[in-house]
Amino acid sequence: MPTLPSDPADLTPSWLSDALGTEVTGVEVLDHAFATNQRVRIGLEYAGLAHGADAGPASLFVKLAPTDPAHRQMIGATGMGEREAEFFSDVAGTVDLLVPGCPFAASEGDLFVLLLEDLTVRDCQFFPEMTGVGADAAAVALEDLARFHARFESDAERDQVAPWLRTPTRRMSEATAGLMRMVLDANAERLSPTYVAVGELYEQHHAWFDEIWHAGPPTYIHGDLHVGNVYLDAGRVGFVDWGLSRTSTHLRDMSYFLTMSVDVEARRANERELIQGYLDALRAAGGHDYSFADAWAAHRLQASYTVVATFLAYMPSYASGDGVALGDNLLMRANAAIDDLEVVDAVRAALG
């Protein structure tokens, strides 16, 4: 393949023909947005076919690296683009999870490109029209995640399907703690006292948090299950944005999904039942046998991660459009989880 595209203008018929393995004769940029990465929706035409119905998809959703060099370097340092390309290249086609189709994914240096199924052509629901996952859909999603987690508890299975998971995950806690200090200082009037308390504890003990968030029996996790990274397809939850997937503990995904994707009132009314359902499904799939008490204690500590997850609310790329709504939604969820689960008390007790 030629050098990977860094701009929608680089998505030429020639490049796409090579990537898709069929002759593309026309490309139209239908939408171009910026958030963590570039998000592009393109329409395609194929040789001999007016609309490409039999040759390839009429449209695709494309993820590209950021255009700003500093932002692109930052994203490249996290390895997010590379990791998501690895997931779609090697793992997505082997799992019983609802994920978009991906006919091409690759990374090269700090560039990456993913050609993904255009889910907008189906009646899928995304944020912001889906402000939270309901209890019934959440229960099924947790069962899906439990089977995924159970499968990848095996070192041999991870090594066979995703050997790149052996590469140590980049540690970013010191840099994140510095950003946390800036967020707390710049938004003091906007943040709740309990949110600030967790943020202050994170700034002081960031390395400890990084350990406890990933402590426990290892498996392969999504790692970023907030409401902006899930969708509903005929009532079933699908999962996108695998850039933070890694080897970690099952309960990180479980807790993050509950606090940051499930409708807040649905979580409050069904939280214990949803956790027990996940644990039962994990055990039934041959996975680790957690007690409810251990899972609940871990859930309260995992919920402290919501202060890091809500950095989206303060990033310039989320300062307009749907980004504002997503940032506000995540902040609302963080505040609810921190208070409902008495996270400050849980963290202080664990710190001793």
C-alpha cells in the first residue's frame, strides 16, 4: 500500500481501490468532523456500477489521525490508532460481539486509517439520540462482554489472536495527573466537591490509581466503554473505538460500562442485578469466579476513573457541536457515580 492517508483528500479512487480490492471510480466526502481523531464519511462509486451496490459499500465511515501535528503526536504516543487497527485487523472477525465491519485497517508511525461500515445506513442509535443504555440492553451487553472476557483470560488465546497485547501499555498517569491539576484549577466553580476530591486524590496518587484500575486476573478489555463509544442496533449494544483496548481486569469494563454508558436511573434501579448477571455469565462461560462482594468493592474503586474519563469535557476538540453534549453527559454520569457509590470514602479506605 502507498503511504497511509492523513487527510480526506488522500482518500483517492486509486488508494481506495487498493485498500478495498475493487476498482473505485469516484469518491465524495459526505461529512468531515474532528474530535479525538478525524471522522470522515465518504460515498463511493465503482467501475461499471452507478451506485456500487454489487461491488462494494455505497458509503464508508473513515477514521484518520488528527491533522494538527501536536495533537497527532499526542495520539500517536498513546498508541490508540495502532491498537484499534490491530483489533479490527486481527480480533474483530473472531469474536461474538457486535462491532462494525472493517474492510481495511492499518497504521504506520503516527498515521492510521480505518475503513469502517457506515452504520448510519441502518437504523442504529448513537449518542446523543441515545443518551443512555436501558437496563434490558445493558444486561445483554454485559453478557456479551462476559463471554469475550472469559475467552481471553487464556494467555495462549491472547497470544494466538492478538500477540501485540504483549507489548507493554504506555503509562500516562504522570502526564494525566498534570492535566487533572489544570482541569481542577480552571473549572473549580463547575465541579462538584466530591468530583474535586477524587481529582485531588488522583493527582496525589496517580501511580496507585493506575495499579488498582488494572489489578486482578488478566483478560482482554475494551477499556473505554462510555456512551459515545457504544451504539444500539435493533436493541443490541455494539462497541466502537477500540483504541484503548488492552490486557487488564474484567471488572474495569464492567464498571466503566455501568457508570458511563447505562442510563443513570436504570443503573441506580438495577445495578446489583446487572453486576450479578455479568458475574453469572462470566462463570458460565468458564471465566473467573468473582464473588459479588469482591466485584462490588472493585466497582466502587473503578468508578474513580470517571474523573479521568471526563477529560473529554475540557478538550478543545470537544468544545462545539456533539462534543459539548458528550462532555456534559459524561460529567453528569461521573458526578452521579461518585456520589451514588461513595467513591471518595472507598478510595480513602483503600489508600489507608
